[in-house]
Amino acid sequence: MARNRQSGFALILLAVFVLVGIGYVVVPFLNDRKANTEATTEEGSTSTGSSAPVYTKEGEVTFLRGGTPIKRIDVEIAENEAARNQGLMYRPYMPDSVGMLFIFEQSEPQSFWMKNTAIPLDIIYVNENKTVVSIQKNTTPYSEQGLPSYESAQFVVEVNGGFTDRYGIRVGDTISF
């Protein structure tokens, strides 16, 4: 009878060790899966539980050369001071098909910085005629260094770093929105 108790205890102990071992394998997998479902989606929005700003399409910008479309993106629009100050801060990711369009009341020299911005950007400065006047490429995340337009600009388009090189966007091209 004592032998049967020892065998039963040994089986219970073995079962506990097996369950704990399975827990060490399965729990990290489940946590990774949960993290992936809360990550930013391809549209740029985030599921519940994430504190990153949610992307909201408010318009479209088309880059043109000689009237011929080069690339179209969906944009959020920053047309008031609060939205312009926030910009793309605190966003861990942005799809290549989206960006932000900043609209200012008048054309004048502009300067942006990357404070609290986690992703490198191309900052495209555009004058009142909707012509690209300068581009700050592959900006440094979190930098507080000013990134000037060098010329007057009434509009600014922010896109992922490297975007202008990938699509051949250059000074002299135009935009429509």
C-alpha cells in the first residue's frame, strides 16, 4: 500500500513538472501573440490597449511631376496649432502609404524638429503654389535640432524616412490635395 502511495505521489509530481514545463513554453507564445494583435495595423490604427495615437485618414496628397502623378498617399491633416504641435509624435510605426499634411495660414520660412518622434521622417516643404521647395531627408528620431525649409513654405508633408528617395520625389515637383 505504501508503494502505491509513492507511485501515485510520483505521478502527481511528474504531472506538475510537465504542466509547469508546458507553461514555460506556451505562455511566452501567447504573450507574443497578444502583443502582435495590439500592434499597429497596416492602416496605421491601433487596437484597444495601445496608447499610441490612432491614424485617421483625413485626405489624400498626390505628388506630381509635370502634371503626371508619381505617388499618392493618405494623410492626416494638421491645420490648427495644436495638431501642428503634436504632428507625428509618439507614433511607433507608420505605413509607407500614409503621412501628415501641415497647412499654415501663410507662406513663410518653416522649421520642424523631431522631439518625441520615434520614426525617421522625410519632411517635404511646399510653397503656396504647391511646389516642393526643400526636403529634409531621413531625419533623426527624438532630435531637437531645427530642420529649416530654407525658403517660404505654406504646406509641409511628413512621410517615412527614405520615402522621397524610394519614389523619386524632388525639389520642383508639385503636390495636390
